[in-house]
Amino acid sequence: MPPAITAEQLSKTFRVKVRGPGLRGAIEALLRPRYRDVHAVREVTFRIDPGEIVAFLGPNGAGKTTTLKMLAGLLYPTSGRVEVAGFVPWSGGPEFKRRIALVLGNRQQLVWDLPPEETFQLNRAIYEIAPAAYRERLAELVTLLELGDVLDKPVRQLSLGERMKCELAAALLHHPPILFLDEPTLGLDVTAQEAIRRFLAEYRDRHGATVLLTSHYMQDVTALATRVLIINRGRLLYDGALDALVARIARTKRLELVLGGGDGVTAETLAAFGAVKSFRFPNAVLEVPRQEAAATSARLLAALPIADLSIEDPPIEEVIRQAFTHGVEEDDS
Amino acid sequence: MERWEGEQIAEWGVRNAEFAMQGRVRTLRIPHSALRILAALWRLNLAEELQYRANFVASVLGTLFWIGTALLTLALFFRHTTRLGGWDYWEVVVLLGVFNALTGVIEAVLRPGIGRLAGEVRSGGLDLVLAKPVDAQGFVSFRRLDVWRLTDFVLGLGLAGYALSRLGRVPGLLQLAAFVVALAAAGIVVYAIWVALMSLAFWFVSVENLSVLFDAVYEGARYPVTAYPGALRFVFVYLLPIAWTTTIPASALTGRLGPEIALAAAAVAALAFVLARLFWRAALRRYTGASG
């Protein structure tokens, strides 16, 4: 099966005006404009197979959205090759656009003063969906997203979570095989985030859609994505499974303890075994070098009254942060 | 003298028509699906607008007030003269009616549609349009129909009709047809000016309010183009073609220009449309970074 998305040596460079501070800078920029090249995306190469859900991770300004826009055909790359659903996005025209959905968490296509169904009807006309197919798909989306009682309320009266669900429904009525989702859970509460994650997984399973999403919420990533692409300063740092990344770059393990017996154990006692991350009797968390985790556990069990002990990987956020600051080279030290 | 100038303009327009038609006609073809999308969009707006019936009253009052002040200003002018650029009072009122009718089209369709382009380029809202399988220019231009503002259109035509009766002229069928064509052409010219102006937003993202620029230029269309000194008249006929928006349709209606002027108007409209479309495409290429 050919890949759903292919990007080869994809680069995007923006020319931006450089402006000094204050009035002087403004006048200088007007009279003698100076430009600087900003390399938003540099030689990024990856491949995504049909039916995969891939998360795109990176700090703000890393190049995630720029890459997404190139894949969706909104931006021409400076160099490199892209193929999405068998099309070159920026020259694919309407035929290509019928095969993708683009959802941007901070922008909305729903008409503010009208019920969401009105926007759905508009998209029905735009994507030329036959009436029978439209009814069937709408019914499915309404069930999966639990939209039953919001369809006829004006959008302005909906909660943020309900609005995002409707945005997703509007974007999926034409059954695109490829979904580009930029921060689909931005600003939502935990329940709404959870509902959207469940929906996306279910939708992929039913229709075999390929999903590329960016998110700041690690839960989105761990719950949905089988694979992550980590990008920083325009460069692709990592492409692979999330747990493999943790095993590769996490320098530490966490020992989570539940102390038994009296309260004779203090933070100082624990500090002899490793870095104390938190201590509130009877719970304590120690961080120790990865390769010493087993030995330290044994020493702890021998020396202190311990009711329970477990060895965990550090939180995924921390691993990712580490990847951004130190790269993803294997830690040999 | 004026007559001669009208014929000269007509000839120029026909010459341009030939250029405009060269292989560019296909850009004027409207696919069936576009009409369906338009119907869906306007149905949506209608549903939205009907919630606010007070807008209708406000719109009518606004229009009447505007027409009132415009007539008053005109009356002040005519206290000192009997002609304005060779036009007498009621002829200028016909022109005011046409101006007001076009204002209705601008306020109902153009300003709420393509007029919001600059803000959307800045906010990135345009991306959602570009991701859809639609012609972006058409979608952005005609996505809104603020139906109540069409009262301007109706009242404007009413004013033109009343002024015409005060002139004691009953236009023949050919003259009426010429007026309709010239008015449609005027609408297209106004549209083309909007597209060209708003496309500037792709280059100068920080331009705050491009529609103010349009208003400044369009102010010039409130008076017959013959009232302006030669250089300005040249600009309004050939460069910033606002003469074609009011002076020409009004002249066709009052019989000041013969019905053949409609051909020239149609040609100018076609040319303006094609140029605006080319400009839009160049602007969009820049936005997406296609022009390097």
C-alpha cells in the first residue's frame, strides 16, 4: 500500500523584515528594509501509512503548523517534495482538497449566530455530498460525538467543547481519508478532551482515516498516537513510537515509595538513595539514574520499612522537554 | 463636445473588450456547483439576518437620511450655479440614485464579504477557505448577503426614477436596456476595484483598513465625471474607472449618451474583472509563498 503522506527533504524559509526597536527602528525599516531568512522547516523527511494516527510534537514556533500547512496545500515549500493521498498538495486543486480535512483549534468555520447544522448544510453544498450520504454521515457523526441536543442551538450558545465537536463534524462530513488537526483539544476541559480523543480513535477504526495531529496535551498523544514526530527549530528530531523514545532518552527512573511503620524516615534519609522529587509521609518519589534503578531499589528495601515500591519512567512531558533541550541521542553516560 | 467624449470612450472600451476576451473568457464561466454554494451561503445569511429585523428599519432610516443630506448638499451647490459639469440638478439626482443603488450592492455584498479579507489574512482565518474545494476569490467575495442593505439599492433606483420623471424624460426600451447593462457593468467595475484593493492585504498584512481607501476613491463617483478638471477626469475614466460606476449608467438612463455606450461599459467591466482576477491570483501566489 502506498503511504498516505510522504514528505521528503521538506523545507520552508520565510523572509521577514528585521526591525529595530522604537521609532528609529521603524523609520530605518521603512527607508532601508533589511530582511532575515527564517528557516521554519528544514529538510524534514517522513512517511505516514494509511490508517496511522501520528502526533506532531514540538514547542511553539518549532515548525509544526508550517509543515501542516504545506501538507494541506496552503503553503508552497521552499524545497522538497510532498505527496498526500497521491496528490502534490499545492497543485492538487479541488480534487485534492476533497480528500483532506483541516481543523485548526484556534479558528472556526461554524457560523456564530446559527445552529451548527446550517454550517453542515453549507459544507454539503461545497463538497457536493449527495443527500442520502449526507444524512447517513451526519447521523453517524451525531452518534459518535453525542451531538444530539446541540444541533439546533445557535453556535454562540454552545460550550467550547461542543463547538469543537461540531467543528470536527463539519470537517468530516465529506469523509476525507486524511485529517490534519492542529491543536484539536486546545482549551478544552478534561471531559471534552477525552470525548474528542475517543471519537478520533473510533473514527479512524471505522473509516481507516489517516490522522496527523499536533497537540500540547500529552494525554492526546499517549492515548491516540502510535507514533510521534518530534520537531524543534524546524528539524525533525525523532520519528518513532513514544515508548521507544522514553527508553532511548530518559536518563532517569522514578522510584515511587509508600513507607510503612513509624515516621522515623526523613527527606534527609531518602536523599542518600537518590534525588527526592517529593516527600509527604508516607509517600515519596525518588529519581535515580536509569541503570541504578534496580540496585537502589534493593538497597531501599533492605534499609527502610517500605510498604510498596514501584519503578516508573519519568512523566512523558519531561522526556519530551529533555528531547527538545538535549536532542534524542542515546545517553551513554 | 461632451457627446464626442462619450463616443471616444465607447471606442476605447470596445478596443479593450477584444483584449479582455482573448483566451480569458473561461475565467468568466460559472460552474453549476458554484451557484449551489452561493445559494447555500445566502440562505445561511438570510436565516441569520432575519433574526434581526430591526436592521431593516435602521437600514431604511439610514438610507433616507443619507439621501436627504446628499440632496441638501446638492441644492446648496445649485444655489450658485445651474449646471454641474454640464449636468442640471435633476440629472445629478439621477446620478445620486445610481450611486446609492451601487452603495447598496457594496454594503450588502462586498464590504461584509471581500471587505473582511485583510483581517482574515492577518488572523489566518483565510486558511480554512483555502483548504476547501472552492474558488477562493468567489467564495470570499460572495459569501455574505446582508439583505437589509439592499434597501439602498431599491431606494437608489427609486430616486433615479423620480428624478427622471422630474426631467420629463421617459426612456425608451433600448435606453432602459442600455441602462441595465451599464448598471450591471458598474457593479462589476466596483467589484473589481474592491478585489484589487483588498488583494493588497496579501502584500501589506498590516494595512489596517483597506476599505477606507475604497471609500475615499469612491467619493469621487458622487458627481458627474465631467465636473472634474481634465487630469482627474482622465484618471477616473481610464485608470481608476469610477466614471463607469455612476456617470455612465446615469448618462445611459437620461439619454445623455446613446445606448451604444452599454457595449463599452460591458467591455470595461470584462477588462476590469479579468485584471482584478489576475491581480488576485498574483496576490494569492505571494500569500502561499509560490512566487518565491
